[in-house]
Amino acid sequence: MEAKTTMTYCTNGHPFDTAKYKVCPRCGAKSAGSAPSVESNGGVPGVTEPIGGMTGTEPIGGVPGATESITFAPGGRTGEGFVETEIAGPVGGSDPVVGWLVCIKGPNYGEDYRIHAGYNYIGRTTGDICIHGDDQISRESHAMIAFDSSELAYYFGPAGGRNLVKVNNKTVLNTVEIHAYDTISIGSATTLIFVPLCCEKFNWETGEQGK
């Protein structure tokens, strides 16, 4: 049995309920036509579902002019005969932070630098981590810090810089494994402390916190 609906479209294509509004509450336009009718759902009194599907847009969190896609899907059990299903957007955070370098001595005292999985090249003006103000740090690829997600291990070593780098005040000529709160000396006056995030207590691969 077909039930009556008070849903309609305005001249700009927005669906709205004529039982509640005389004109479209979004744009103020008048009604242009009726929405699709609804039929009873499994004989349950008062429960209806839309025939076919409709799509449209609705405001996002009251931000003027911002909209997101919605779908009026069959099977919805609402008083107006439709249910809104949001269309998922891109998922952010595809390159999450795995640790930090924090400057404890030098021109950038107090600054922190994010470390991501894989290689992170350190330079003065170019690279994944840019440490400005220390002229003895090469413009690019002076040193490198890396995180291996399969081993939950961090490594540091020289890259293409002319000046030496140190870990815990000892010069390193090759890549070495580093651990929480090790210090890294780079350039003429910069000392960084290493703070890891991923370890046996937490890692992004499982998304779970260890006990």
C-alpha cells in the first residue's frame, strides 16, 4: 500500500518537508515537485522505506557554503521515509609520526621535528627535517634518521654532509641504531634528543597499545 509523503524538492533541487516548511530552509526557494513515494516495509504499520534511491548534499557542521554528499538509501526506518548515509571521504594520516627529534641546544632550542617511517633526511634548508640557523649543517642530506616498522627499530647516520655527526658525544661514520633519549650532535652548535613513539608498547601497524 502506498503511503503519502510530505517530502518535496525546491527549484534548486534540495529535498525538504512541506509539513514543516513552506519554502526550502536551505535556500528559500519554493517547491518544484514531489519526492518519490514510499511503500510499507514488511507490513509493519508506520514503518516505510523509499522506492529507489536519491542523492543530494547537506551542510557540514554549520560551516557556510560547505556541503557533503548524502544518500537517501532504501530500507531506512524514519518518520519521513528515508535515512541519510554519509559517503566516506579520504582517510587522513597516511604517514603518521613515529617519533621526534627535540633541539636541546643550539639556535633552535626547544623546537621539535617529526620523524616518519622510512628515511628522514636532515638538512638546513631542504629535506624531511630542516634545522635552520646552524651554518655548519649542509643545505640538504647532511644526515639521516630512519624507522624500520618491521623491526620497530630506529637508525641514525651521516648522509652527504661535510661535517661530522655524533651520537651520545661519539662520532659515527656509519649508520647506528639509536634508542630513547639518545642525543645527536649535528652542525657546530646543535644537539637533538631522540624521542620514539613506536615500540613494544605501541605501533601503527597494529594500531594497538601494548600492555
